[in-house]
Amino acid sequence: MLGALALLPFGISDLQEGNIRLGIGMLTLSAALWMGVLLLRRTGYSTWQVIVVFALPTTAFNSFAAARYDIFTTYWTFAIAMAFFLVLPRHWAMAMSALLVAAVVPPVWLVHGAQIGSRFAVCLVLIAAFGAVTVRLVDESQLRLVHQMNTDPLTGVLNRKTLTSRLSEAVPVGAIAPASILIIDVDHFKAINDGFGHEAGDMVLVGMTGLLRRDLGHGVPIFRLGGEEFLVLVECVGRNAAEAIAARLIDAIEAHRFFERHTVTVSVGVAESRPGETVNSWLRRADDALYAAKAAGRNRLMVS
């Protein structure tokens, strides 16, 4: 839309100065961009639509203008090369930038000579490269921010932000292959903090998540719910298999020596998903099972 607005006054100016073909081309391209924007807003954006509506017409127009008019008409090429990286996925933007270079540099070279053509080509390639590097850095920064937003900084497991969405995805699977959740709570964690210090408590949490990862594998989602409480989502696993997994984890944590002369244990609540059940109901059943395990003496599991 900004490109269409930017072209409009230049097209009118070209008509007033007698550059009829260039002016009509500018206005036609501006109108086409407007129509394309309106169409994309109604039908939704896709890569191919952006290429057909924006990338190919602007490339063709710049190639035409470079072959017939003075060097000033080619300055739009630099802005268009950057625009590709704003409206297209990076690999497509690189492909369209390469096409832009191939379409515009030869006519500039032929019409304006090797000296201007070579400088124009170098500038255009550098701008396209700058756009590619910038978009890559932005993408990597976004991935890091998303990772930081969804990850517990102490243990490196997932936090609560994505819990509801992940469990919602698992609930419908229950109609065919149920999923199960394990809520794991470290027994007497306050006593660990009071007796050994908060650094020792952190060490227990980090060590325990390491044990969970090694036992379950890195593909199994582990969430830190807060404090010393964690949730494990085991998809396509029913009640009996989940109960066996929980029992194995309890034994592994009890056997691991976090401190000399002190054994760390956990209690676990297990709940299998039910078709059509809400996430809150599923979590509540697992939480109730956990409290039952605590009430029964800890270092054990209960199944809802």
C-alpha cells in the first residue's frame, strides 16, 4: 500500500513533464498494487499471491524503465529489493532479488554504460545481501525471544505459557489414543531449602529435570508449573503405561544421590485424558491424584 501511494505522485509528475509512457506505467503499477492489496486483504496473503501481485510486476516495470529512461527511474529498484524481504519469506525474497538483479542490471549497463552499470549492480547486490542478513538476524532474535518466553530460566524446561495449548492439542487424541499427564512434586522441598540452602534446592530441581529428560527422552514435553512442581505430557499413552512411567521416575529420583546422607523423593499424580474433557478438568484430576499421593505418605503415585 505504501508503495502504491509513493508511486502515485511520481506518475502524475511524469505525465505533467511529458513522460507519457513512464507516467502511465507508474500510474498503472500504482493501481495494480492497490488492487492487489485489496484482493490480498479479502482472500488472505500467500507467498505466490505476493509474488504475482507485487514482486513480478515491479520487477518487470523496473526492467522496462531502466531500458527506456534516465538513471533516476532505476532508483526504485533499491527500495523494491528491500521490500521483497519485508513481504516474502527469506528464501523467496533472495530468489526474487536475484531475478531483479538479472532483469534490471543488463539494461542499465547497456543504456548507461559499464561504469554506471557496474556501480548500480554492486549497490543492488549489496542492498539485497543486507536485506537477507537483516531478516536472518531478526528471525534468529525472534526465535530466541520465543524460546526465552516459553522456557523456565532455571531448569530449561517449558513454563506454563504453552501448557494449555499443548494439552488442548492432546485432548482430542484421546478419542483414538489417549494421552496422560504426570504432575510431579518434590517431597519436603522446603526442608531442603531450609537445611541446605536455596542453591541446593535449585540444584535438586535442575538435577531432577536432567533425570526426567534422560529417562523420557527429549521429545517428551516437560513443564515447570512453579516452585518444585512439574508436569510431564506423554502422548498416545494410556493409564497403565503412564503409571509404569511414573513408578520408574519415582525409583530413579529416589536412587539418585543429590546430597550425601539425604534422599530426595517425589510424589506423582497421574491422569489419562478423556474424550471431550476440558484441559482444566484434566489438570484438576491429576492435581487431586497428586494430593492423594502426598496424603498417603509421599514418595508414591496415585492415578485418577
